[in-house]
Amino acid sequence: MTTVWLVDRQFDSKGLVRLTYATEDGERMHTKELAEQRLVTGDGVTAGREVEENALGESPADEIERFATEASKMAAEHDLDDRV
């Protein structure tokens, strides 16, 4: 398992939320889509997650630095299961 941290949250016009989690070095990422309504009625969004290595993809080259900065900040300020 690999620890990843929330680095981006995007809402679309269809009521979906795309959550992007990344490793602290910003090199690898994991995305999760869920219905916007689940943010209200579900468990919410956590600062970090543990994911299988095969669920990780390479981060876009132009996002690695930003993802690393955001992931490191989340790791320093939150526990893995903090709701954010």
C-alpha cells in the first residue's frame, strides 16, 4: 500500500467530483470520482488514503511540482483520516 494525499478537487457540471491524491514527491497520483451528493451524505473526503500500488498512475509532468507541494502540506497539517 502507498500513502497518497489530497492535492486537487474538481467539480463538473454533471454533479461529479474528481478527487486527485498524490504521493509526497508528486510523481504518482490516484484519482477518484464520486457524486457531489456523496460529499454531503457520505463519509466526506479524507486528507489522505492508502492505495494499492497498481492503482497509481504517473502524474502529468507539468503538475508534479504542484502535487508535491500540496501533498507535503497536507501530510504536515493533517492525519490520513482527517476530513477535509
